[in-house]
Amino acid sequence: MGIKGIRTALKVDLDKPAREQLGLHNRWHPEVPAVGKIANNEVVKIECLDWTGGQIGNNDSADDLRNVDLTQIHYLSGPFDIDTAEPGDVLLVEIQDVQPFEDQPWGYSGVFHKENGGGFLDQIYPETAKAIWDFEGIFCSSRHIPHVRFAGLIHPGILGCAPSAEILAEWNRREGELIAANTVADQIVAQPPNPTNAHGGNAAGDVQSRIAKEGARTIPGRPENGGNCDIKNLSRGSKIYLPVHVPGAKFSVGDLHFSQGDGEVSFCGGIEMSGVITLKFTVIKNGVAKLDMKSPIFHAGPVEPQFGSGRYLTFEGFSVDEHGKQHFLDTTVAYRQACLRVIEYLRRYGYSDYQIYILLSCAPVQGHIAGIVDIPNTCTTLSVPMDIFDFDIRPEADVVKKEMAT
Amino acid sequence: MGIKGIRTALKVDLDKPAREQLGLHNRWHPEVPAVGKIANNEVVKIECLDWTGGQIGNNDSADDLRNVDLTQIHYLSGPFDIDTAEPGDVLLVEIQDVQPFEDQPWGYSGVFHKENGGGFLDQIYPETAKAIWDFEGIFCSSRHIPHVRFAGLIHPGILGCAPSAEILAEWNRREGELIAANTVADQIVAQPPNPTNAHGGNAAGDVQSRIAKEGARTIPGRPENGGNCDIKNLSRGSKIYLPVHVPGAKFSVGDLHFSQGDGEVSFCGGIEMSGVITLKFTVIKNGVAKLDMKSPIFHAGPVEPQFGSGRYLTFEGFSVDEHGKQHFLDTTVAYRQACLRVIEYLRRYGYSDYQIYILLSCAPVQGHIAGIVDIPNTCTTLSVPMDIFDFDIRPEADVVKKEMAT
Amino acid sequence: MGIKGIRTALKVDLDKPAREQLGLHNRWHPEVPAVGKIANNEVVKIECLDWTGGQIGNNDSADDLRNVDLTQIHYLSGPFDIDTAEPGDVLLVEIQDVQPFEDQPWGYSGVFHKENGGGFLDQIYPETAKAIWDFEGIFCSSRHIPHVRFAGLIHPGILGCAPSAEILAEWNRREGELIAANTVADQIVAQPPNPTNAHGGNAAGDVQSRIAKEGARTIPGRPENGGNCDIKNLSRGSKIYLPVHVPGAKFSVGDLHFSQGDGEVSFCGGIEMSGVITLKFTVIKNGVAKLDMKSPIFHAGPVEPQFGSGRYLTFEGFSVDEHGKQHFLDTTVAYRQACLRVIEYLRRYGYSDYQIYILLSCAPVQGHIAGIVDIPNTCTTLSVPMDIFDFDIRPEADVVKKEMAT
Amino acid sequence: MGIKGIRTALKVDLDKPAREQLGLHNRWHPEVPAVGKIANNEVVKIECLDWTGGQIGNNDSADDLRNVDLTQIHYLSGPFDIDTAEPGDVLLVEIQDVQPFEDQPWGYSGVFHKENGGGFLDQIYPETAKAIWDFEGIFCSSRHIPHVRFAGLIHPGILGCAPSAEILAEWNRREGELIAANTVADQIVAQPPNPTNAHGGNAAGDVQSRIAKEGARTIPGRPENGGNCDIKNLSRGSKIYLPVHVPGAKFSVGDLHFSQGDGEVSFCGGIEMSGVITLKFTVIKNGVAKLDMKSPIFHAGPVEPQFGSGRYLTFEGFSVDEHGKQHFLDTTVAYRQACLRVIEYLRRYGYSDYQIYILLSCAPVQGHIAGIVDIPNTCTTLSVPMDIFDFDIRPEADVVKKEMAT
């Protein structure tokens, strides 16, 4: 009996421009041509570039991040036709493994410049910053953020099935309305379709034109297909249930993260990497009605890193902003405050604010909604696993400032 | 050598009106007189009424909930002077235990009427509903929500030190501005000081008048003292660090919950109970500056119920509301959507929407902020522990509708 | 609707000699009269003395331990008739809670003298030692073992149903054969029935005589009824399935432990206490055949203290004894070696060997059988939770000797 | 800046006889020549054959297992000289990852024939049996044991440093004494040095002769170097501290397991596989004295599969054997009884006894020493994670016999 490994459904080329690779695409559109077929119940490996398609280098300069071209993102692998999948079905995807490429044991996290990408704290931290992470088996560490090391909770930032034409139209309608309603000069609230650098895979002619013109940006996750949900716990061993909207499902995946914190606050915030994901696909006929499903649901695997409930230090954040203004049950404001509390706390050890901002984005921190009904304040919590530091960060331990410059 | 138990610093009387008990109070004010003194490093037990002061009965009618008098809430035990505590210090409080009274092994959860209290989903579920929970040692179950049973993650909803006069003034300023700015007719965005039923403990005369007139309501948690933070993980074994704002700290505690879900979405949503909490108090001199602390921080104990990461079913919620309107990174909207997804899913088994709404409020569900930077959508997740049900709720199991009427 | 607590099925008196309390007994015998009746599906509280019946005091002398009268042990509460239980049924017992008495927040652990009780390491540590533990809510600490504090994994050391006459005869036969076969002068291999201090509850006359003469000692756990199994994980929230051998089951319970390590190596090794246990009883008709059960089985609750897999320091022990003698797959020898390795390691911090020996008995250490087939060596592991110490015991941390004398 | 992967310190050839590969060896001896040098603090990958060197095939016949040549085992990779390591040092080895070969996603577990290898239950189950496991990312399943699937707790069964000449002599002395003392006709209690198929790596001439003649078998783990400890928790992320006995340490590793249960009861019981292990080596000068170390110690990583304490079904086993004979604190007998209890229980679902025996060997079951002092009985527990089955094995669920034949 012959032994062999799992079929690789798509290979990527790290040395070739992403825009020239026909197995990739960077817009959601029902007409992006399928790049391959996967049988029902089949297990395959799919290779992925990092989300920027290789724009960021393993070096000590943040210039590439400052100048990143965000019209290109995210390069996704696919779409794939799943045999027998029809609209109304649910595609059950089991994430059997995610790994960096063996000869690319590194990733990056960064803070975008406020003028080019920004992030959750860009009003306070408008500059660019970058950290390179080296992978050491299941662990990672960074020469740019000393005294920290942790096991990855590796996962894809993006996976989902293609929207139908109707769903795509709805996305463009509702996001267009938000954009139209916005009157704040320097605030980008959403990205409309943008033909610049739109990559429709191996589409050509009119199809490519339509994709470029109408294709939804991949930045937001959306309820109908999940997409860029950035859920750190959607890691190895997870089973996710995805609604199917077009014949064949047209499944895509990408934006692999070696690790990420809840919120992925710096936007370029997971530990971004290229690599390979192993997936099993199972079609559940008529699953959307059976599960009464409007958005993806999942259950995680049993192998998340476990620190023990007593090994987290937790910071509270309320919906009163840093200018003393009271907001009404604004959970976003509340979580921003929790982030600032962590920065203030960890700064005492010698870290720069930007180092902590990046760390909050990519380390396995837990962001919880604690109380969301006690008007006018939402209370959120941000829990930092103390064991990722090689020194004692408990409040009862002495603070010794360290050399953290890099 | 004589053996004895821990000192009880305050006793409450379940048969006497809460408003007549001088060890309780229901407003935050620096002048509420201390009801007792606790030594630095002392361990004491403190008895607490339920947050309404006994307005809700162990019966099958929700009328008491419909007619609850919310000007009275929350009845807190205290305040206590902690020896040596001064403004600028941090009061470290270790929660050594929380227990219901031995002869009161029950609690309640409910949904308030939209016209009297409301809750997170009151636009959709405006009616009143109530569930009584029976405590069976560490477990609880309800005759009003069949086929569910779980271990409590018992905790105080409220604990904190009194505000200084300056902080109180700041609270009243910023919340007053929010109230003043509100133009929505039927939306209460915050509660200003309200003399009706204001209880200043054993204050009298001018002091009681000032407390009634200026005292901040206990409903919101606030960054300066934590207060009604409603953090389910602040359970047995936790150590919380609280800023001290007045001489003696004037610590208060109350609103005990046998269990609560992240968000406590139905407002009357924890499993509300009376009981006794065992606390140890330690003063950290000059702790606010040492820890650079603006809001409470804590670390939890090692005894939270653990279901295993693979035993949660997780629902995604995005900031597109139920009317199809796109909101900009509105985490509150996103979490509401996640709640609705759970209701739609569990409804298939025969539960009423109100039963699920209550369950989401009080069972140990996890509400995470997954991605908060992918404009315009925040992605939140709501994870339901599958083992609290006595039937199989995994998507792959058959759905059999059950008799859930009560 | 009247609210009330759970019925207490048996009260004990801490101020009265155990031998005079008719609700207690200290031998296994089918004829010990039932002290009460419990309904099928009923929940009750049962009070228990500590296993010695109050022989050990909360003081700093180990004399009481040196002179303990072991003919009296273990004082068990019961037996109780469970309504409808018949031989061949299984009695499902849910442990809903275990608590020390509120005014007795302490327990003890000790090492018996080799001449009176002994223990797992008595060849090396023949002397007596004692530690008193103070309970602080869910935590405990000891003035006799400084720098250690941990949450209890509270449980009953003993629970089980009465043996039938046939089973009792079998016990006496097989243990008698072991005793008869033993030729080692100073090695007690088992305890035969012993009329001295035999307590048959409220038995009298011939029945009491038979109990005294034939009653099996409570020291060993036995496959047929579990008995003194000393399983630390049989804690709050556990459900245990016990075979029923006599009409009414005649269930007994006792030997409460606030905590215990795997092996309970010092024999008087759990944190022994008096207290109250809350149990629910359910009869499974014909359960022994249905489950094909020869020994008890259980599943634990979800609330065990969780330190995280990375927070244990693990020591290996092989079946080569301390004299360099090779034993054949002797797991007992191997585990003893693992214990010695911990003592050698922790001694470096200033602890006496006896302090560590006690700590190993009562702290929540994990003793695993790693490999049991690699002839001639069994490999066992003993894992010590590092977070029970208030200093850093990782091998990579510096060793600073502390003042541990008490 | 060039990016590259981690250096592979040894490659193996799956198509070439193990005995011809000079980077392998199968005896412990100080003179086995080093096959390579590793720098202090270096991270390397090391490839390993399965323990038999490829004798077992991915097929449905157990004949290869029946006829396995056990004089060859275990083929280890190495030894490696670690730069700067000297006797008295400790070699800290961090297990950064373990993976099967990408094109060999399978392993095997089996029961050896009593006449050729045997196992823990060979008195009762003397026949041969085999199960092939297919790896699906982090999971595995077997066509030979239906309805079971679980995440691997992947680890090396063997790792250790070479013995010095003195230690080797001691091993041969003490194990020789055990062999000499044995008078049971058909019981092999230990394996003396055996020149047949002894593989000394690239040793030649007199050195090879000495290795063949004196080299200790790799079957038992031993206190001085750990060796074949078969500790399932020594998985990814673990740090193990190994005593160094010869210059350069001469570190070897092998016997990779995709998974294993505590005890590895069937002997060929882990899920045996070939693959690659990623290790980091750090020398701690004079570490043996510093740590007062006689046997290896380790701490595990944070990524063990976690089922939750309530998701195990636990069986008790006492030291009364299946013939009713009472043994004195014989933990080995007790654990055998616990194994038999599981077999009796799971047999009800249609599994054959051999299927369960294999499953107990390789699934992540927990074997604990519960009480080891309650003469004459040791109580052990064997905990089976219920979530590895795709049906409900709780005692309260109905038993439906399934088609388990294969």
C-alpha cells in the first residue's frame, strides 16, 4: 500500500509578485474564477502568501510598512470549488493544521502610519513601527520586543465563501451609505470598491473589469461570509460552519497569523506570515436553514495554549475616553481605554509605547466584554498572560526598568 | 488554643426593609459614614442583600420584576474604613470566598421591561421575564429554563472605594453632559443623582441631604473606582487592586452573582442573590503612582470552571445591525448581533427567545472582541459552553424540539 | 412560597467523644444499623468529624500525632439507607459541595511515627511531624510550612456502600492470606478486624459483637466499594457510581480533606478536617450489570484548580530504589523515588525534609504512571504546581535559602 | 537579509535499512561515536525513524508485529556532541516541535505477542494486534478502531545523554542481579546486553565490539539519563533538564510518538512514527550539583490538549488482582486492574478487547496514583477523555452496540 501525504491544492511562489499569481485574488466577487476543485470530504493543503503579498521584509526598518500599498490587500488563495456545494448549503471547514513555510520561520507585526492604514490607537500613536518575530517551533520571539516569548495560537485571519451577486450588492449599498453619511474630514470609515490593484485571479476581460469595479474589499469581516473575522481562537482543530452563496461555494483563505491578540488592535497586528493551511471540507446540504444561520459559527479545538485562569493580569476599560468624555455604552471606546491601561502599566518596565501597542496586537491577550448594560458605561477587560514575559509583571513584584531599546 | 471563624464585619437582615438597614447604602458619595473599621491585612466576612434589597421573590410570577423600584438600587454593604489607607494608596482586596446564605439557596435572573430598566436587547424584547435558579452546591438549575445546569462562577458585581469630592464632581459633570446632549426621546443614556430612595447608610441631616442630592448612582461601573464592573471572572481567589480616593478608603461591596455571562446582557442578568463574601484587605502605600493606575486591575484565581477550549460553540457578530445598517466599528452593535445569533440557534430546540436571552445573561458565556480594526466592522464572538445543556447542541447533532414551557 | 436550605441528614458534635456518637461508625460491616433514610434523588448535607474523631489539635506540638490511636479510625458518618436501593443497583452520588465548618477553618497534615502508622517514606523518615493549615476561603496556608499557599481541591477521602456478608468474608479471606504470608518482622502488610475501639454506630448486643469481631478496617480502599480511595479529584461537582451490595445501600462517608496530593504519601497526608458534605443520591436500577461494573467509576466536576500545563515542575522516578537495587516494574518503588527527588530539590530552599514530605502529601501534586512496560523500569512522574510557592522554583531561577524554621 | 530555516543536524533515509544508517544506534554506550556537533544554544532539527527502524507497515495485517525483531530496537538518532558540555553539567533541551514527515502522515500502535515482546496485560491478552493511525493535521484516527479521533500529544519516547563507563557498569550490575534472581520460567524481567543486531552507529572494530557486548539495551528508562521514559507530557514546548555524564553529553533522541496514554500499556503502545524533532540545547555548567539532580526533571509547555476536568471518565483500580489475590501496595497490579475496568466498560459498545487495549495505550488517558499508603491497597485511577469518541460514553447515556469490526 503506497503512503503519501495530503494533496496540495494550491502552491504559491514567494519569489514572484503576488499580482502575477493566478491562484490569488484580493477582492470578494462571485465571478472570481475557481482555481481548483476540491471533493466533498477531501483534505487538502493550501499555500498562502502573507496578507500584503510580500511587501514587508525581515529587517529592522519600518519603511516598508510606512509605504505599504493597501490597495493590494489581502491576497487570498482560491477560490476553490467544493464539489456538490450549492447556495443554501453550509460548508463545514475543519482546520487541521496551519504552519509557516519551513524555510520562512518568521513573521511581522506592525503599526501603520495614521496616514496609511492607521489602527485602533492612531489618534495617540500615529507613527509607524515594526517588529519581526522569529519562530522557534511552537514559540516565537522578537528582537524588537525583548523579554517576551510565547506559543502561537496559529490561525487564518480570513476564510469564507464568495458572496452572491445579491449579497455583494448589499455590501456595497450599506457600506456606501456609511461612507456617504460620514462628514469627518480625516476619518475613513470604510473602503469602497477600488479598481487600483484589484486582482481577480485568472479572470480576464469583462469579468476582470467587473471584479475590479464592484469587488468588495477584503478588509472588513462581514456577517454573511465571515471573511476577515480575525478570530484568534479559530486555530488548529477548529471546525467552522460557513454559509454557501454561490454554486461550488468558491472558498478562499489567507491572512495567516502565527498569533494574534483579541482585537488585533494595531491593524497590521497579528504575527503576519506566509505558510500552509490544511483543511477538510464537508458540505452540509441545506445547512443554512437547518442551523438557522446568518453568520458563521465554529467550535475550537482542544489545543489552545492554556495559561491557567490565575496567570492573567487583567485591566479594566470603561467608555469614558482619554479626554474625559462620557460615551454611551460605547464598547469600542471602552476597549481602547483598556489598551491604554496596559500601555501605562508595561511602560514602567522600559518598553516604548509602540512596543506595547504591537505586543497587545499579537500576543494572546484576551479582550472580554464584561458588562454592557450598566448605562452609560460598558466595562471591558483586557487580560495579559503573565507567562509570556521572562520577568515577573505581577503588581506585587518590584519594577526593575530594563534595556528594551532595539 | 481557641479556634474560631473569621469575623463578620457586617450582618444584614433578610426580613427587614433594606432602606432601614444602616449598614447599607445605595449611592456613591465620599460622605457616606463608615459602618465599621477593618485592619490592614485583616480577613472579614461581609453579608450582602441582593442588589434590589429583596424586591424579587422566589416564585413563578415576573410581576415583581415588572414593578421593581430602580431608584433603590444597588444596596451595597459598607462603606468600611480600612486602617492606614490614604488617598493615593491602592487597596488590594483578595476575594477568598463568596457564598449564598445557607438557608437561601436560590437566586434570580430576569429581563426588565423596556419601560422600567430595559436591557441590551430591549428594542427587540421589551417584555419582562424571570427565572429562578436553585443552588445545588456549586451547581445551579432553573425550573424556568429546563435542560440547563452549570457550576457558578460566583462573584460580586460591585466593589470599590468611595470617590473623593473631586471625582464625584467629575462623574456628575461628564454624565450630565451626556444626558444634556441626548436628544432621543425615549432613550435614557445615564441616570443623574436622584434623591428618591437615596440611602446614605447612617448619615443624617445635611450629610444625608448632600448624599441624596449629589450621590452618584451605582449603576455604571466607572474607571476611577471600578464599582459596578460586572466582571464574571472576578470570582473566588481573585486579587483586585483598587485606587483609594478618601481617607480610610471607604470600601463597599454588593450585587452578588452566583453566575453571570460576559455582558450581563439582560441587565438584571447575573444570577442575583444575597449572601456573604470573605475578603482580605491589604493597603499598598502610594500604590497608584507605583502601578501608574487609572482603573482597577486584577488577577483571577485558579478555580474558574474549565470546559476545555473545544467545548464552546462560538457565534460571530459584526457591526451591521438587524435592519441592515452598517455601523462604524461599533462593538456594541456587533455584540448585540452575536446575541441574536445565539437566540436564533437555540430557539430551534424549543426555548422561547426570552429564556435564551436570560440564559445568555447568566450562564458562563464568553464574549470576546475578536477584530476591532477592520473598518467598518468590529467582529465579536460569543462562546456558549455546550456542557451546560443536558442535550447535544453541536451543529452536527440532530435537533429534537423539547418541551420547554414552564 | 417558603424558602429553606437543604436538609442535614446527620449532625456531629465536635465537643463529644466520637465513640459516643451513634451516627458514626469505624468498621465496614453489613449489620451496622442505618442512622437515617434518604429518598431517591434527594439532596442532603452530612456532617463529618475528621478521620481521627478529634484526636489532633490545632497547636504546634506533634505529640498528639505521635500518640494517635489508630484502632479508632476512620470515623465515618452513616450508614444511610437510600430508598429503593437494592443489591445489583448502582448508587449515583453527586458531590455538590464540601466545606469545613464555618467556625473550624483549619485542618492538619502529618507524618506518623514509623512505630505508629508510618507512611510511604517511613524507612527514611521514621519520625513524627505535623502541620496545621489555616483556611482562607478557598485557599489554605500553614504556619509550619512557610511560603506556600494554594486553593483546596476539597473532597471526601472515603465514601462507599456497605459490603454484603459475602464480600466482607472475601475481604477478610484475602487480606488474611496476605497477613499470613508475610514473614517480614516489622512490616505490617494489612490490618485484620480488631475489636479494640470498634464502633458499630447504634448497634448493640450480638450485632455490635459481630461488627467488632468481623468488621473490616476502613484503612484500605477496596475494589468492591471504593471506600478509602483517597482520590483528590473526587471533589466538588463529581458524580461517582457506587455498586450496591445490601438492601438500602447503607452509604457512609467521611475522612474529609481540604486538599491532597496524588498518593497522599504521608498517610495522614491530606489536609484532614471536619466539615459538611452536600450529596445527591440517585439509584440506578440494575446498574451493576448495565455498566458491567466491578469498581466505582466517576467523572469529576469542571472546577478543579487549573494551573496550566506549563506551570508544573515534573520529577521522574524509576523502579531502582535508593540502595541501587533494581526492581521489576515496581511502580510503588518508582513513585517513592519521584518523591525523594522532590525532597532533594526543594530542600535547597531551606525546607526540612519533613516539611516537604508533608507538602507532597497534601498539596495538589500530580502523580502519573508514565511508562509501565519498559522492563525492568516503571517510570512515574510527580508534578509540583509551581504557583503554590510565593517564590520562583523554576530550575532557571536563582536559589536563595529562606528561613523556614517554624 | 537572507532568510532560512533551521539546520537539520541529521537526516534519515526511510528507504534504507536502519542498520546501515550510520547516524543511528540502538544501544547506550559511552563510546558510540558522535555523529555531529551542536553549538551551545543552537536550535536544530533531527530526523528519526520509528523505533523499529521501519519493520512495521501501513497495512491491515499484524504479521509484521508478530515477527518484529526486538533485538534491533530502539533506533535512536545521534549521539550528538553538544559544545562545552562536560560531566556534571546539565543539558537543558527545549522541545520546540515534533512533526511526522509530511509524506508519512501515519503511525501504528500494537499489541505484541506474549512470546515476542508482550505487554502489560499479556497474561490475559497474549495475541498480536495492530492499528494504523492516519494523521489529519493535529488529529489522528484509525480504520482499525472506529468512532475514535483525537489530537496528538506528540513527543519523543526517548531522549537522553550517554552514560559514562561507570554508570553503564552500574546498569549492567543491577539489572544483571535482577535477571539472576529471577526464577520464574517464562518471565523475562530485564534484557541484558545482546550483541545480536547491536548497532553502534559509525563505530568500528574494537569499539563496535565493546558496544555490542556491553551496551545497555534502550528498553528501560533509567534514572541516570531518563532514556525511554515514555512520558506523554514531554511534548512540544517542554524543557527537560538532563544530567551530562560524558564530555560533549552525547545526546540521542528517538521513538517518536504522535500520542500515548499514561503507562503505554501495550508496550508497542504509543502511536509510533518516524518524523522530525526540533530541539534547542543549552548547557548549564555544574548543573547537577546546583539542582541536586539524580534524575531528569522537566516542565511542560502550555499547549497540551485540554478536555476540561469534567470531560474524563475515571476508573478505579486497586491492588487486588483478577484472581482475587491481595497484593501489598502493588501499584502495578492496581493499574492493571484499572485497565481491565476500562476494557469491561468499553466492550459494551462493541469494541473487541484488543481494540480497547490498544486505545488505552495510545489515546491521551491519564493514569494517576491516587492513594499509595492505605495498606494493603494502592488505589490508582485511569481517566479516559470522553471527547475522543464520536458517541456518548457517559454512564447515563444509553448503550448502543456498534459495528466495530475492521
